[in-house]
Amino acid sequence: MSPEKTIRPKARLPRGFRDREAGEIAAERRLIEIIRGVYESYGFAPLETPAFEYTDALGKFLPDVDRPNEGVFSLKDDDEQWLSLRYDLTAPLARYVAENFQTLPKPFRRYQVGPVWRNEKPGPGRYREFTQFDADTVGSNSSAADAELLMMVCDALQALGLSTSDFKVGFNNRKLLDAVLQAIQASPKLRGTILRALDKRDRLGVSGVAALLGKGRKDESGDFTAGANLETWQIDCLLQFSDPEADKTSLTQLGVALERRGTLTELWNVALNELILIGDLITDCGYDPNQSLIEMDTSIIRGLDYYTGPVFEAQLTFPVTNEAGETVVFGSVAGGGRYDDLVARFTGQQVPATGMSIGVSRLLAAMQQRGLTGDEKSLIVVLSMGDAAASFAIARELRAAGFRAEAYVGTKKFGDQLKYADKRGATLVVMEGDDERAKGEVTIKDLKLGAEISKSVESRAEWVGIRAAQTTVKRDGLVAQVRAMLGR
């Protein structure tokens, strides 16, 4: 009888997910810490909510089918209730506020950073798991709360090293769009379809959005998306409203045209006044409107249905190379807005709230292309020269002095140890063999400098004559010499 065949699982990633290695993780950590510093300087405090929520708490997704997996990843708990991985960080915040409303300060100001999951079709640069960094103010209906978030995200982007020409922060008002929808007498059932269509203007252009507002649109893959079936004049009004070049003058002209039809409501004036108030406050706080850092932009729609007032977006304006090798403008890295009705889903009582969310993974990709993620702290590898305890002692001394150091714990072959240090990207290696130990010395080799010298050295004799990449010092001078070598 032949032995049973061993069945081994295939090593493969789930579709839409990815592994992340040390360099990216370190760069993301530095980016997050800079943003965290700005948010805490504004007085926002951290909050953590769990990865899973009851599915009905997410709002948009309800457990009304055998498996509510449209847009979210779901499973059934042992008590037969559906749980889902959080889709964003806002719905969990609304649940937290509803549970703890009586004990929280009003307004309640928190930030949260963490992964979110979306069960959607993956594509180039579009993953099912990514990191968001949110800041929200709950319990204030003042336009000052909205303006503060716009100024804070502006400060955060500048703290990351972006110049004032690298980005712009824009704001609009959902109430203004609702006033237009009322004025053109669009069916309330079409609101979500219209919002999602307008939100795609920067990606699909005017013709693509017009098709989605009309009969529908077929994409490059051949998939057809049904449209809102609006009339031509209705589409024209919406395109005029969402024009990125729209300003107070053009909005006034649109308002006059709609008023002539006798359908414009008072909501239009209320919404315009809110936008003007936010803009004036930002200007008064020193954010020069002539720099176009923060400005009104009626092309900002935001696709989610729960926004009830001002909506925001931060866009990077510099060109980058996408995965297809094409040069494109990077676009949006943050968005948010006012959502005064989200907590009321739990309590029945309206609680005003406003928030801004940064797409950390997307922002990091842009920062890496600009070379603004900073350098990881130099690594020092202490080679194993026969005395493990001595290697650990040297590494411990270097760490105590503030350096990043590790003692090698693998094979005893010297060549393999150097190859390891090179693969790890180490800047320096430290060696203390028997001869050096007897003399009370250590040898330090600069791998980075050695690699540079080797590019220009033509003979072994010349290489031997150039000893700048390696030096031997007294044992008690180790830390000073390492500091000097890293400094150069």
C-alpha cells in the first residue's frame, strides 16, 4: 500500500489583500505620528473601537439576507447575530457616542486610526483592507467645528512636508445640493444615484457623469450602470452646480435661474450662508484665500448618504506615476463632512457631528513618490564572533545610547553574517573577535560607505589602501565612533 499523499495548502494571498514589509510599515508609522501630533495639539483625544460591530449598527448594511456580505465582511456569532468588520470609523463612533452619551463631554472630540475592510471588487491600487485616520467633533452644530477640521487637516498636510502648492482643501454643502434637487424636482428615490454620479466627476469627466445622470453608462469592461433618467435641463443644472470652477457669482446665477422656475426653497440661502460663514472664519484665522489652500468647491459631493451639511475633501495637486506608468494628478487623500443624523439611528435624538477622514494608505503612496516619508533609523548589526554574550552586551550598550542595534544570532560563517547585514539594509556592522577583545578594541565597518567606495575602486590594491569604510577603536570609544560614522 502506497503512503498517503500529504496535502499541503497553497501559499497565496486572498484577493484584494496584501502583505506589507518593514520599510512601508515604518514609513506609515512616521506619517501617523506626525498627524497624531497635530491632532493632539488641537485638543483631540484618542479612541479605539473594535474591528467588529453588529451589522445593523453599520447603518448602510442590514442583516436582511442569508449573509449580509454586500460591501462588508460578515459572520454569525454564536448567539445567531450578524457581526461585520467595520466599513469605516464613523459608524462605530456613532455607536460609541450613543452608548456613552450621558457621560461624555459635549462636544466630544476624538481621533482614531486603524484598518477598515470593504467587501468590494478589488482593482489596481484598490484594496479590501486599508488604514484610515479620523477626527470628529460630536455635539456641536457650530460652523466653527467644521472650519476647525478644515484648518487642522491643512496643518497636518503641511506638517508632513507638503508645500502650499502641493495640495488644496475644499468644502461644499450637501444642503445646497439638496436645494438644487428640490428645485429641479428630482425624485427623493434618486438622491443616492445622483450623489454617486456627481461624486465621480473627477474620474469620469462631464460626459461620464451626464451619462450616469441620464440613461446610464457602459464602462471599459462592458459593465453597464443604470442612470437616473433625468431630463436634459435637470442634468444641465446639476452639472452647472458641480462645476469645479463654480464660484459665488455662478451659484447666484444658478439660484436666479431656479428661482424663475418658482421651485427654489429657503434651504438654498441657508446653505449658502453656512458656506460663507465657514469661509470667513478660515480667512479670519489667517488661511489666506489667495493661496487657495482652503476654498469653496461645489464639485465636492462625497458619495455616502449620511452627510447632512458641509462636506470636505483634501486633494493633492502634484503629478504622480500610476501603476500603468501614466502621469496623473493624485487627487483626494481625505474627506468628510457633517452627519447630524447618524447617532439618532440609535437614540432617536439628533446629535450634531462633523468629521474628517484621511486615507492613510493612499496618502502614504503619494508621500513616497514625493520622497517625503523620511529615512528609517539606521540599523547596526553586531556580528557574532564566538561570544554571544559579548555581542548582546555591545548591542545593549548601543541601544542605551539611542541607536537601533541587533546582535546576530544565526550561522557562525562570517561571510553569511555580512550578507545578512547587507540584506537587512544595515548601515554599520560591529565586530569584536578574540584578537580585538584581547586588545580591548572593536572594529566598525561602514557598509554604506564601503558600497560607494567599491563603485569607484578599480584594483584590490587601491581598495586595501582606502580604509575609510572600516576602523578599529578602543572598546570604550565605541559609542562615540558610531555616532561620528553615522553623522558623516
